[in-house]
Amino acid sequence: MSAPCRYCQSPLALELIDLGRQPLANSYLEPTPAAIAAEPRFPLRIMICEACYLVQVEKSIPAETIFDANYAYYSSYSSSWVAHARRFTEEAARRFGLGPDSMVIEIASNDGYLLQHFVARNIRCLGIEPAANCAEAARARGVETMVAFFNRDTARHLAGMGITADLMIANNVLAHVPDISGFVAGFPLVLKLQGVACFEFPHLLRMISGCQFDTIYHEHYSYLSLAIVDRILKQNGMRIFDVETLSTHGGSLRVFACHQGADHAETSRVAALRREETAAALDQPRGYSDFASRARLMRDDLVDYLAAMRGRGEHVAAYGAAAKGNTFLNYCGVGPADIDFVVDRNPQKQGKLLPGSHIPVAAPDVLRTARPKAILILPWNLVGEISAEHAYVREWGGRFVVASPKLREL
């Protein structure tokens, strides 16, 4: 029997997709038989609540198991993501009149990739980050960081210390919390009366339309529409007053919210996006009906391509030891016999094995010596950045390949 909905507690009966038993997508392995033998796997089945239409992982892995001191995701290794963060800080400082007397708090601040830009502007800021290694990297950038999970209790502690925020930022964390309502409940306790809370998250509408099943992994507990986020915020005394659509992570939303009684006027973009979600039937079972079958077609295309390359004796490597790639590879049953190695800029991942597939991770310069015929770009949302930075693969007739939303050679 499925667990109840993590938001409204209704029974869960409608399945979106079952990706099988998978390892934690950001838990990279030491290349030893003991590490491989001890690797845990957990069911990865996604359900749809037909009462509130929160799309969610059926069985939750405790957050402390995932976001520990060895958590291997560092935001700063994507130059495009750092640039995205810098642009946001510039826009937010201008739009909301932030200056030296203001206070900015970022939840899940990672390695300081975003708050460093506020520090450079002499705007006070505080990061809340549960992964100790990421917090240490942030402090090295001059970003004051508290190692903690954010929730009601954390918010009460901050408020008790007299810490309140003009701007609270939660980029790509709303989907990562098991108790989503309890998480959101902390924001009004810290946010100033006219303050702004900004949430970025991958948009469920884009995940469904693009069949982005590889954005599903255990640390993404929820898959979010504007409608469900609006409902959760309202339950906690807040309201959405603006929304922007972004290209990041295959299509994301940037939602601006405030206290119910704040002066911020609602823009026309909010109603427009509500209408778009309704037209896509995100509040009905039919809006999700062919997702699993489209994912199976994508899996079959990649498996067939790799088999053809192997049959011709042509070597394939991959770029980007990304969580989304790990979901994709494990769903496809791909391993070192199919892909020789994967390269990644993050030295924390180099020398290790991808979870589940056990493909070795190397530094990008290995591409120049190994000269693979094809390079599968796993973080397809960064395909432009990666193919431009490594255009030299054309020197030996190498080519880039992307498997989503349709397999193609670039």
C-alpha cells in the first residue's frame, strides 16, 4: 500500500512512472569491491495525488541520509548557473531596493554560488545549508553560513535571534524537502512584513511535456506546479504576486511571494500561467497518461544506439556526472560495457564511480587522450555550455550525443 500524500494525506493510487530500484543519485562510490557490494538501492516510484495533484516520490528516504557531509553537488561548477545567480542578484537588488541595511537569507545556499554576489554588493546575507562540506566552501567565499535544515524550528531560532529578512531565496530546494508544508511554514516567521520570498523550482508542466523523467530522483520528493505551490503558500499565510518562466533545468518557475497583507500587487503573469496549467490538464489524470510510455521509448532509443556503437567497435564516453544522468543510465541498465567513462569538472567526483551504473568518473582532459567517437551529454540542460567549451572533440571526428527529449547527434 502506498504512503499517503505528503501534503494533504489523501491515499495515493495513481502512478506516473516506476523507475525501479535505484541508488541515491548524488552518492558516488569509491572504486572498490566493498563499496560496490554495500551500495544501497531504493524504490523510485512516482505517484500523483488525485486530491491536491502534488506529484511525489512514493517512498521517502530521510533527508539526513541524502544531504550529509559527503553530498557531492556543488553549484559553482556550472559557469552558466553561477551567471544565472549573478543576474538574479542584480535584478533583485534593483527591484526590491536592497542595500547595506537589508538582509538576505538563502535556504539551501550550497557553496555560496549566489550569496557571494550579495556579499560583493555589501548587502548582509546568511546562508542556511545542511551539507557541511558545501557550507565550508561557502564560508571560504566570505558567505556566513549556518549548517542546518530549514523548517519552523530553524525559523523560530532565527527570529529569536532578531534575524529577519527583506529577501528570502529558495532556489531548487522546495522539491527537496519531505515535509513541504512544514518547510514553507518557516518563511513567514522570518520574512519582514513587506519582505519577499523567492522560490525557483523545475516546473512540472515542462517535466511532463518534455518527458524529463531523468529529473526524478530520491532527493526530489515533490514535482511542482504553480497551482500546488500557490495552495501550500496560502495555507501558510502567504500569496504569490509574480512568476517568471526560466529555461534552467529544462524549464523552471521563479515564484515571488509575500505575506497575505503585504503591498505587492499581483501581476498578470500569475493568472496567465494558471490558465496554461489548466489547459495542460495538470489537475486531471489525463494530463499524465502517456508519460511512462514516452520514457520507455527514450530508454529503448539509447540502449539501441549504444548497442550499435559497441557493435561497430566505436567507443562512447559521457559528459557530466549529474544526478539526472544517473537516473537515466540506471533506468536504461547502462554500465561500463556501454560507456567507457564519464568526465566532470567537479574534483569531488573524479576518481569515483557513478552510483548504480559504476561507470568511472574522470577529469575532462581525459577526453583529449581517450578520443571517444561519441560523447553522451547527460545534463542535457547544459548542452550549449558543454558543447561550446569542448568543441575540440571535432578534431578527431568525435561528436556529441543527447538522449532527451529525443536521441540525436549534434
